[in-house]
Amino acid sequence: MLRKRLPFVAILCLVVLSGAGTEADEGMWPLYDLHKLPFDSLKVRGLMLEPEQIYSPEGGGIAFAVVSIGATGSFVSPNGLIITNHHVAFGAVQKQSTVERNYLRDGFYAASRGEEIPAIGYNVYVTLSIKDVTGRVLDVVDEGMGDLERYRAIERMSKEIIREAEEGRDVKCRLAKMLGGTQYVLYTYFKIRDVRIVYAPPRSIGEYGGDIDNWMWPRHTGDFSFLRAYVAPDGSSAEFSEDNVPYHPNVYLPISSAGVRGGDFVMMMGFPGHTDRYASSYYIDYLVNYYYPQRIRILEDRLAMLEDASAREASVSLRLASRIGSVNNRLKKSYGVREGFKRYDVLRKKRGEERLLTEFLTADPVLTREFGFVLPELERLHQEKSRTRDKDFILSWMQYSNDFLDMAVTLHKWAAEREKDDIDREPGYQDRDSISTKEWLKDAQINLVPAVDKETLKYFMWRGWELPAGQKIQALEDISAGKRGKKREKRLSEFVEKLYKQTRVGEVEWRLRMFRMTRKDLEKLNDPFIELAIALKPEIDELEERDKEFSGAQSRLAPKLIAAYAKWKQEKIYPDANGTMRFNHGSVEAFSPRDAVRYDYITGLSGVMEKETGKDPFIVPAELKWVYEQKDFGNYLDPITGEIPVNLLTTNDGTGGNSGSPVINGKGELIGLDFDGNYESVSDDYLYNPELSRSIIVDIRYVLFLIDKVYHLDGLLQELTIH
Amino acid sequence: MLRKRLPFVAILCLVVLSGAGTEADEGMWPLYDLHKLPFDSLKVRGLMLEPEQIYSPEGGGIAFAVVSIGATGSFVSPNGLIITNHHVAFGAVQKQSTVERNYLRDGFYAASRGEEIPAIGYNVYVTLSIKDVTGRVLDVVDEGMGDLERYRAIERMSKEIIREAEEGRDVKCRLAKMLGGTQYVLYTYFKIRDVRIVYAPPRSIGEYGGDIDNWMWPRHTGDFSFLRAYVAPDGSSAEFSEDNVPYHPNVYLPISSAGVRGGDFVMMMGFPGHTDRYASSYYIDYLVNYYYPQRIRILEDRLAMLEDASAREASVSLRLASRIGSVNNRLKKSYGVREGFKRYDVLRKKRGEERLLTEFLTADPVLTREFGFVLPELERLHQEKSRTRDKDFILSWMQYSNDFLDMAVTLHKWAAEREKDDIDREPGYQDRDSISTKEWLKDAQINLVPAVDKETLKYFMWRGWELPAGQKIQALEDISAGKRGKKREKRLSEFVEKLYKQTRVGEVEWRLRMFRMTRKDLEKLNDPFIELAIALKPEIDELEERDKEFSGAQSRLAPKLIAAYAKWKQEKIYPDANGTMRFNHGSVEAFSPRDAVRYDYITGLSGVMEKETGKDPFIVPAELKWVYEQKDFGNYLDPITGEIPVNLLTTNDGTGGNSGSPVINGKGELIGLDFDGNYESVSDDYLYNPELSRSIIVDIRYVLFLIDKVYHLDGLLQELTIH
């Protein structure tokens, strides 16, 4: 009954589904491709910046305020202050929380720099330069190469390019494959290793609605936090130290307190992680009929194990919070993808598209010669791959779901790889990767819960034993030694108990010592987890070889497939997301999820109150309630709704990794942070849905209202540049 | 992806939440109170009729086209054609359905009169006259009377008035108590006993969305059917006979094919069953904290029993369909009421209101003397009543949930009552009730499922045994004979098996024979169910005495309470619903259920397609799909949405019993049938919610589209008067 009756004109504005632009807002554009965008029409929609003011290869433009931090953040002060999502900073806050000093629950604020605390495990990557190196990479391949050979040639050249670029400089480089291997781009970053927490709101604000509201609209989440980047006094990248000083970015974003209205132009920049929009129907078939069903099964089982463990003890609960959140999020996304596949009939559409493409190619002998073989060969490749899919699936999920095993495999592989010349090693096992590996080995201790890890391992060993004949994992078979039923259960129990009892992989000092050891010394330890890693190694190596060969074939075929589509559709093409920075245009826009239902583009504080149940995840902090009742809203009311704005919908095309992405108005001012997509957008990773896909944004006015009126964080407020 | 992008102006129209009128649309007005309504402002809103054109005491007006038929129907042709809801005619269609000839599933259409089939158990009541008889009734009571005495005096006078009114005439009368006993009104009806089914759509249209969508918006249900009323050739009321002829009503409703728009004035007439809007907080307390929790428990248990039985066998499934639907509906409504009580804080509000009323009365010694005693005395009455509430609850639910027991108790009571003079008998057991009782005893056979009945009886016997000390039911205690645990279970099993094995209450011929017997002969049969009825009689009689005394007290206090409220609030007051005909004004209007969500006032055929899952209750018949794909929409498209309209929202104030009520535009043309309320309106029976309550209407254009374009029922279409 709190909802106000809006004036007629207001309703008008809230539901406007402006046809213009929506269809055209698909695309995650690399910065070097900005010239492909229709700037004339973007200016009509409200963009007031020139392309060079967004990104100039020479180093200018607001894009340089945007940083990678696991997901995305952006500088909002000259003193290294970064704004990102609460759920992006979540792990940092959680690692600093204890049952007694529960920053996760209560929020954290450092009123002065001295009070800022380390964001353990967090690194900030500031983009320095972006360079096309396609010529050098493709020079090393030729038509006659086999797929594995092809893969290795590209990998080796990639490593050489990176080594050259990093040599003698305080930088981190990454070579990104674009459009399936059509293009190779070198990204050079300055890596900031001393990141601190400045402010995180209470979880009941930052995660209001929790898993229930995840992927949902209407949304009412204050999903933001502030961090700060620190460097050595000489400006170089450094580990945490009292002597470090705030980093001074070249660019930072001003903030608009004026707000947005339906139809307003907005742009977004961030680091979307992964999409597969050019995937063949054979791959989609695998996803629909194999991968997602399997993934959902494993995630559901994992979630049950984690939640059981979490319910048993408060301290464990805190250590598992981040992991539970992540599994929950991946699970809900997987459900959404599954539903999206069905609802939008993705597989049928892909097949239909490929049929039409084939007809187009067949009509022209030149095109047939150039592209005709691609789809049949992709089909053959996927058939080949499906032969070992059960085994491959369990093997990789087993390793990455189990901390002890993951560390043991990694430690042993490091020892083995270190025997080679640096340039010959697997990516991720070169000297340049040593610092981040050590950080990982160290930081992992905080959330290590052996009891849960043990259960996970048992689970995967069972799953391994259940694999079909011909796909058995030898190392696991050796453990079960042909036992069945109760006897096998007993064997499993004994084996796993011994493993965890005798291993030293669970001790941080030991892990770091193991990291320095030669392979011989490491193997001499007879640590049972290292021994398990050694036993699994042949199978893991084979899996990796298969993947490499597949990847080599992909890098040969995918560019052809994409080029064929481009010829057929005559469209400008953007590369799939791959963790590199992208630009999106869009507008603030409502949508209609189904007949007779319309969602406004904005939610308000009364909606927060309306959802309150007093039970997690719908608890409203007393301070917020008080200010709401006092109506102490300052200048933060939205002029249309007459409410404190909370979240917004925009048509920007985003995916995982875009979390925390700054959403920017036509003048280049920050108006909000991307933190989610609506449920209708979940299957966008495979097929974009222009009518219904929306990004969910936390309105920067909600952020300002909270830090100003509710929590009175004057220092933080003053550091921001508010227009 | 089917949803069309609407032109801007369309969106505007769909979401208009016109402030005007909503608040004022509360009220279920008796026809004789039409003069209390603000006709001037209704005319501004679009009403074009004078009050006399709606209802004139002399017999004119469209109200006379509206008939009671369990719920509501209305005449739509001069030849007795009646339109009502599919769910109102459901029982009739179901009783005529078999596994082989499944009209329920496939729909039914009689292309000629000769093919029309009896709507077994259905009677149509046509209003003949409405007369205030308050003076005569209240003449027989005086201040000095005890509550039971008062009750009996009123009851006796009621029976006399009815006898006089019915004597020598082919009519049925009912004396309705209004405003708690402030007013008594005599309704005279012509009862039509030969009712036939003309057309029922397939269940997948008439019940599309089923229990999932029940009480929900957006809705996509084609909830309509056509029946026809027949009378003897001389125009008198008669049982089914080949010789009967269609009834010719004085008035029937023309149909508008022009449709409505948001904000349009609409009126509704029908027979709402029961509301309690003037209930005291003591009664609300009972409902919130006792009645609804108990009711929900029993309905949940019954539903489980019915669904189990239904899942076992197809033929039983068909016989139980109507009952399952009804239990489901009552259960969902009960959940809604429980939620509404909580959401709108009904008990706290009532208490607050009574506190203010008391303050108002206390301020004036005259008012205090006249009304001051009412609330304290109501409190005392409810306290008194709560002492036997567990027993009373189980006793009445046991009887009415069990067909065999209900019939046995009724048969024995008939035999007992028949020993008295007609005027001295309990209402319902007079000669005037004999025909309908016989019909009931006969028609009940069709859906009798002894196995389910048996389970129900066992359930209630257990519930009876679990009653607290001091509230035991003696007849049940005698059966258990002090046994406990397994032994009691065994005893129960034996007792019930014997009951059903030996009784003849389950045989229709025997029941009708028993109905004619004297008490002595009936008791000599030694039928075990009749014996159970005899054993329960003392307790049932006591319960009835308690209820009568309570009712007598209510008829003394309720008018005072209502008068006190009227004095305090200075408002025009309408009586609670009680199954008599009522008039409602309203308008077509959208609503917003929560922050950032807006519901349009209309749904369309694309929404039907969108909801399709291919599984019950979301199956779209092939014929409808075909026409949808062919876009063969005729003139039935809504000019705003460009779609075939399906359902509408209006602000008319309705409740159970209003199902099938004609919804009529300002010109007096039928534009739709009420068939449900939204979830937000479910607790309206106790506290009206003006902002969010909506009635859900099947748009008459959907009806016309289906019978014309989809099913080509030319005869039916031609019989209607379509403007």
C-alpha cells in the first residue's frame, strides 16, 4: 500500500518501450573497433563524445578509467578510488570478516586511508595499450599443418610476443584471439597488486534480494563497493606495504547526480568474460543436450554439499559464503540458459541458419570451394570429441571443484614445467605467472574447508567410477581396485581419509615450499595428494592434448565460418567476449516480459520496503528505514517517480565479467554500475535476444543517497567528482 | 517473441490507472438501493441508462435478465439462452461426460434444440419481485426476548411470510436478512428446473491455466458456456421432459462487439455469496487465528485424498474432477485470504477502527447508552463460542465433507421433521424443499465414489478422536470404545468397512425410498449409516441450538454495530453479500501489483500461445492454433492491442457467486462475464482493498471469436443479438 499513485505523465515515461535502438544495441565492441559503430546515430540518441574521447590508441579517452578486477571497476577519483559491485568486492570483504568482526554482515568503512584494509587476492589491471599482432601470429601457420601442430605454433608465437612485450617493463600482457582466430590482439596492462577496501555496504543492502532476486527484475539491490589501488612510492607495482601510496590514474570518471530517463542514451565499458554467439549448431547441440544438463547436476550436488556444511557451523558458513554465492549464481544462470534454449528454440534456429547459409554457399562455386567444407568438418570434430566427453567432463570438473586436488596438480605441473625453458612451458606456468600462482597458493588458505573438500573429492571419485566402459579414468580405477558396493564405499572412505590426514597440501607454508621444489624433491615427499596428481597426470595430459588439437582445428575453421556468415549477412561483426575490454551502446529502457505485463525501467526505495520480510535476504537495515520514514531524501529523488531511485534497466549488451561496469551518460558521466542481466538475457551468450534482453544497473543516485543521507560517509563523498 | 511492439499511444491506453472512480467502486448494492448511488457521476463516467432501466420495482430493467444458477448467468436470447461461466456449467458437463464421450475434455455443442442435453442438478432462478418486509419480521421481536427465543420468533415469521408468498403460485421465495438484521427483504423467484447444455468449449479453453492461473493475472481463460432454460408448454416450471419448450424471458441482454477501452464505465450484476465486511475484530480474530488455519488444514488433507484417488483410475478421475476443482479453488482462496490478512494487516486495522469507534461513542452519553454495550457484548459472545469451537468445527466439516453421512443425517432429519406441522419444521425441511431434496438425493449418485467417501469418514473420525478433553463427540467416543493406537486403527477399519458394506444409503432407489419413510420405519431398517446419524443427532442438535442462539444475538447486536459505524463515518452503507442480486459500478482498469510492475487491463490471444506448454492446463486446441496461425480474426481484433482480446480487468466489487455475472457497458450491452478476482482481492470479503482489487472478466469478443471463427457455431451465433 506504499506505492504512490503516479501522475499520468510519469506512467508514460516509465513504460516507454522506445523501438529505436534496441535491435541495434547488440554487440560487445573492442575499443579498436569503435570506428565501426554508427556514431552519427549514436549522437542523435544522445552521445556527446567523439570516438577519441572514449578511446584513443594514443592513450586518451574515458575507457582508460575502466579496469579489470576479476570483473570490472572504474576509477572515480584522482587518488585511485575504484567503484565496483558489492558482489565483485564480496570475496575481499568476506576474507576480512570473522564471526566477531563481521564486515560482510555489517558493512565496512575506512574513514581515513590508514583504516583501509587489504582486498586479499585482488589485483587491478589498468589498460596501457592495445595492439593488433595478427600478422606475426598467423605468419607461423600454414595450410599444411595438422591441428595440434597448428595449435602449438600459435601458442609458441603468442608466448614470444608476450615475453618481448613484458621484458624489462612493469607490465602484464595478454594475447587475445578474436573472431575464432581471425585476429590476434595484444593487451598490455599495469597490474596493481595492493588493493584495499574503502567501503562496502552491509550485505543486506549490497545483496538485498540475494539468490531469490538474482537475474530478476524488478530489482532493489545496492550492489556497489569502493576499493583503492596502491603502488610503491616510485609508482611501480608492489605487494601490500604501509609505504605504498595511492595510484594516480590518468583518467577517472565524474559522476552525474542528474539521473536518467527512459530512452536516454547510455554506454557501458567492461570486461565481459565469454560468449559463444558464432557457435555452430553442433556445439549448441552439445550444450543443450549434454553440457548444461551435466553442469546443472554437478552444481546442484555441490550446492547441497556446501549448504549442508554451511548450516553446521557459523565460522565455516562465513568461509563458504563466497563459494555458495558463486555456485548459486552459476546454477541459476544455467537454469536460465536451459530455459532460454527452450524458450527461444536456439538449437532449431541455429540449424535453420546453417541450412540457409549452406544454401547461400552452394549457389556459388567460388564460395563453396572456400567455405563449403567448414560445417561438415565442424560436425565431424564434434562427433570425435563426443567420444570422450563423459570422461573429459568429470576429469576437469573434479580438478577445479576440489581445492586440494587443484593445488596438488598445479604444484606438480609447475615442478615438471620448470624443467623446461621458460618459452617452452605451458601458458600459466612461465616465470611471469609465478607471482600470481604464489598469491593464489597463499590466499586460498583463508577459505579452505578440508571437510567440504573431502566430500567433494568423494563425490567426484564416485562419478568417475560410474563412467561408461571405454571412458574410465585409470587412476581412479586403480584406487577402487575392482571393488563394488559396500566394499568400494569402504575403500573410498579409507583412501580419502588417508589422503587428507597425511597430505601437507593443506598447509600454506608447505605449499609455498612445494612450489619452490624440483620435481624430484617434490615426488620424494610421497605426499598422497601429490601422488594422486601424478597418477592422474597421464589422463589430464591426454585431455589437454585433445583440447589443444580441437582448439587448433577451431582456429582453422571458426574464422572461415564467421567470414562465411559475414559474406552472407553483410553485417559488421564483433568478436565474442573473451575477457578483453568492450564498449556497448544502449539506452534506458523498460520491457514487457509477457502478455499484459510491463516492467518499468526504474525501481524505487518504496519497492525495497515493500519486499521487506525481515528475513534474509529481505532485511532492511534500521538506518535506511529510519531515513525512509523521515523522508530525508536530499536531492536524490527521481523527478519522474518522486522516489529514491534504486535500480535501472538498460539495453546494453553484457555478460558475466561486466559486473561493476560503469554505465555512462552521453556526456561521459557515471550514472550507474551494471550488476546483472534480466532472466530473459541469460541465454544471450549463445543467441542474443534484442527485444527482451536488459542489463540491470544500480543507479548511482542510490549509491550517493546511501553514502550521504544514510551512512554519512563524508570523506568518501567529498572524494567523488559529482556533477 | 510473438509479442508485437505496440504503437506508443497503445501502451498509453493499456496502462492507464485512472484515479477517478476506483475508491468509489466498492459496494455490492441491492437493486432496491440503486437510488443511493451517485447516478450523476456514473453518467459522467459513461453510464447512459436511468436507474429504472436497470431495475424498476414494477418489473422492468436489465436486471431481470440476470439469473441465479448456483452462481450467476444471464439471458442472451428471447428463447431462454443463458450465458454463464464454463466453471459454473462445469458440473453439468462433467455429469454428462464419460471416458468414451468426454464432453468435458472435448467440449459439447448442440447444433439443434433436440441435441441439447440436461444440465443435471441445475436450476435457474429468475427474479420476479423484491419486497421489503422488515416491519412484519421485526414486529415479532421485543427487547425482553432471550437470544434463542428471538431467533425462533424471527425464523417462524420468516417461514410464514414465505408460505404466504408461495402459496398457490409457481414460485420460490427467500427471505434475506440485510445489514445483520436491520432489514428483511423477500425475494420471489420463478424456479426453472429443466436446464440444458447448449455449448461448452473444450476444457483446455474454458479452464486454460487451471489451478495455476486461478486468482491470477494476466489471465487467458475462455471461461464461458451456454445453457438453455425450458418450461412446460403452459409456461409452468417442470422437470425435464421432451414436451417442454424454451422459456421466454421478459428481458435479455444484447451483446456489444465494439469492446471496451481502459477507463470505460462498466456495471456488473450478479449473486455474490458471502462477505463479512462489518465483522467485529473478535470474529476476524477467530478467522485469522482459528478458522482459516483449520480450514486450510482440512482442505489440504481432502485435496490429497481426492488427488490420490483420481490418479488411480480414469473413470473416478472424471467423477472427482468437479470436486477437486472446487476444493482447489477454496484452498487457493483460503491461502489468498490468509495472505491478505497478513499483507493488509486486517486484524490490526479492525481493532484500530473499533478503538476509534469506541472513542467516538464514549464522547457522547446518548450514543454510549445506545451503542456502548455492543462491542463488549460481541466480545463476550465470541469468547463463549470459542469454548466449543474445535468440536463444532469437526462436527460440521465431517458432515458436509462426507456424502454418505450427509445424506443419512438429512434423511433421518427429514423423517423427524415430517412428524411436525410444516410451519414448525426447520427451514430446508418443509414441504416446499421436498423437490430439491429429492433432486439432490438422485443427482448425487453420478459423482458418488464410495472409496473416497470412506477415506474421508475415517479421516474425520480420527480428527474427532483427537479433540481436546471436554469437547469430545460422544458418538465417536462410543465407536472407539476407549481403544488406542493400533487397536483403535483396527476398530476404525472394521467399523467403517461394515458401514459401507451394509448401508443402502449409497443406492439411489433406496435413498428415495428412505426419503418417503416415517421415522419409525427408517429406524427399523437398522441401516448402519442411519444409525450413525441417529447417534450423532444429539450433538448436531446441540450445535444447531448454539448456532441459533448466537445468530439471535447477532441479529440483535449487528444492526446496532452497523448503525454505530454509519453514525460515525457518515457513509452510505450497503449490506454484505448474501446470495441476493447486487449491482456494481466500475471501470476497465489496469493495476500495479508492486514496484516497477504494471499489469495491462487486457490480455490477448498471443498470450494464450505464449503460455502453451502442451501439458495440462496449458494445452491449446489445434483448431484455435490453426486460426491463430491463419490470422483469420474477422472483426474481433481489439483496435488498441491489435490482438484478439481474451480477458479484462475491471474495478467491479465481486466475490464468489458473481461467477458468470454479466459485465455491461454504459449502453446496457454485454461486454464480458466476470469469472474471477485477482489475488490482491481475495481478502476483500473482510476488508476491501480499493487500489489493487480487480475483477477478471472474459471478454465477450473472445467468446464471439471462438464460436464464430474457431468453432463455426452458426446457430448459436445467429441466436445472439450482436450490436
